Amino acid sequence: MSQTPDSVVRTYIEQHRAAFLEDLAEWLRIPSVSAQPDHAPDVRRSADWLAAKLKETGFPTAEVWQTPGAPAVFAEWPCGDPQAPTVLVYGHHDVQPAAREDGWDSEPFEPVVHENRLYARGAADDKGQVFFHTLGVRAHLAATGRTTPAVHLKLLIEGEEESGSPHFRALVEQYAERLAADAVIVSDTGMWSEDTPTVCTGMRGLAECEIRLHGPDQDIHSGSFGGAVPNPATAAARLVAALHDEHARVAIPGFYDGVVELTDRERELFAELPFDEGQWLRAAKSYATQGEAGYTTLERVWARPTAEVNGIGGGYQGPGSKTIVPSSAIVKLSFRLVAGQDPALVEKAVRAWAEQQVPAGIRCEITFSGATRPCLTPLDHPALQSVARAMGRAFGKPVRFTREGGSGPAADLQDVLGAPVLFLGISVPSDGWHAPNEKVELDLLLKGVETTAYLWGDLAEHWRHVP
């Protein structure tokens, strides 16, 4: 009796499981901590290791791309069919700092397998999720009898994600022609839970600013001058109080211009997730939910724009009292943005609003840092449906849809390349990204392998390249 394609994939994965995990462990032993200058040689060694392993996997092209910071890795494996879609996989090979004294039960860069879990820094974030693509493409070839993938397959594995991706956009712009793709797959994300496989459809963008308010040239006596000159600390408090209306909606004129609203279907899908608000609050170390009226907690976190006060200060902060009118005050704000919002237009709106809030006699200085655009792929996009089908096939159960409330460099790929961004990750919340004892569930890791083995054929079948 001949094997089905699915059974060929699973047999191939099982036969190569041990070698796959040995290779991953070897990579995890390289402490590629991009945030620590002492580890710069290790980040380079990590990039070299990955490029060599991708060549060994079968990629005809595997290169280390230099940046002013840490290197990235690019690989390409063309399909024999010129009409096949081109897919770019994004991930990162750098990791967060880690030391045994941080609370690890074992050495963070000496992988340990315990109860079918692999413990090491980078096991889930992000080396494990990058590396499952190597075995996945080989299983895809074994099951289909192909000598090349069913899609034009490219990889871009960054080396500075854990340091804020300071050179990533410039890198993408520099190599835009070589990175050109019909879709981007981001494997630096996770699922809802072990029992609920999910596909993320988008991430929020981010804009941040610091507002400095200046009044008198120096702190002055509140008895002699208080009540007769403007107070920067009072102005800061009034500005913050004016940030939201009584319904917790951002009160900056023009802030919501262009916002892509949730569809009824998306709200239904969010509501189907097994969300325990009490458990979520405990994880947040908080005691109550609050936010824009008319939306659930998940909708607020995933699909609504926000304005948050990250810090506020001014005047005397020491023990006891000091009766002054302070010379200055400061407010730090961040704005999470959703599809349809342009960070440049949001900055313009915030500047105009802040200047209107400041009374005469107070000088206002507003500084914005680098912004990240939001990204969102519609539920009916054929590439997204291929990801969901492939994951459902691997897990043997329906796949649900989520979004991410945070922000990341994936939006730069969408912005520069003009390609939809899709998310394929198998990590779960208990994996402890950035924390001591980071781990990955080995069964889920291999489900990631299986998903990619199905994905390339599904994309080629259901989504042809459109010039």
C-alpha cells in the first residue's frame, strides 16, 4: 500500500528528527547576543553557521549580508516554474542576554531536553522557529518528488532584532530587488496555546514621543510667584488629562483618520478564542480592565489604536516639601497604531494637539523617535488561507486567527517590498521569551516543520504569481 503525501512527510520528519535537533542544539550553543558588544564575534559566527547549514540543506544561494551592526543571512532556492509565487521567510538569529545567575536551572547556552522540551536561550525566540524551515523544505521535497521547492523560496534572517533592528529597514531598501516577494512569512511569533493553533494576521505599529515643557528659567518661589506665572508641571498634568475623553477614546483630532475597523467576522473569530480575562489580568499583575468603550479586551489590545503615558515628571521629587514653581516638566507618550494609520500623520496630529494644550508662557519641545508601521493581511487573502490550511493539516484541527498587540520590523518588509505579511509560529506563551528557562515544546516544533512541508505546495496550487 503506497503512502499518502502526509504520511511521507511525517515519516521523513521522524527519520531526521535526531539530526535536526542535534543541529539546532549546535546553533543554540552560539551566544549570539546582539545587545552586548562582547558577543559581536558570536553573532557573526551564528550568521556564518546558518549560511553554511542552509547551503547544506540545499539552498543554492546562502550569503551573509553585512550591516553597520550585526550581519543578516540571505538564502534563495528558486522554483523551476517561473509562474510560481515568491515567498520570503523572515526571522532572526540573535538572542536576548542570558546568564545562569538570572534564574536559569541550567546553562542558557547549553541546550537541555527535559520532558520533551528543549531549554536554551533562542530555543523559541527565534532560532528554533527559523530552523524548522530547513527540515520542512526537505520534507516537502521528499513528499512531492521535487528537486526544487514549489515556490521561489527566500530567507532573510536578521541579526539585530533583539537590539531594535536599527539597520533593518536600510538593509531591506538596499537589497529590495533581491528580496522582492509576493508574500512574506514571519516565523517570529506564536500560537494561542498548545491546544489552539492560530495564525496571526497583523501587528500594530508604533510611534513614540517625548514632550518637554519649559516655564521659568529656574525653579522659583511659589509664595512669591505661584498663581501668577504658568506652571510647567500643571501644564503637563493638564496635557495628560486631555489625552483621552470620558470613553477612553484618544482625544487628539485626526488620530483615528484612516483606521481600518474590525469586521463583524473578525470580531466573531476573536470571540471564539478561549480567553480567560481573569487569568490574563493575573499575568498582567493588574486588577481591572479598562479601555475604549464598545470593544472587548482582545479587540482593544489587537485591533484598536492607543495612546499611553509612559512617564510624567517635573519639579521637586525628594523627601519633604519644596515650595516652588518648577522650571520644567516632561511627558513621555507612545501610540500603538493599526492598519490605515500613517505614523507621519499621527505625529503631525500629536504636535498640533500638544501645542494647543500648552498655555502662553510655556515653551513646548516635542521629539519623536523612529516609528513602525502597522501591518494587516485580510482574512480572505489566498496566501493567508494557505498558511491556515497547512497548519490545520499538520495539527489535525481547525486553525483560528489572532493579531499581535505589539510592533516589529515585519512592517518594514511590507512597506518596502509591497508584499502582504503572514505569520507562522508555533511558540506558546509558556515558552518564556526573554525570560530564564526559555524553552520550546518539541512536539510543536515538529508541527512547525510539518506545516512548512505542506505550505509551499499549497501556495503554489492556490496562488499563482501575478506579474
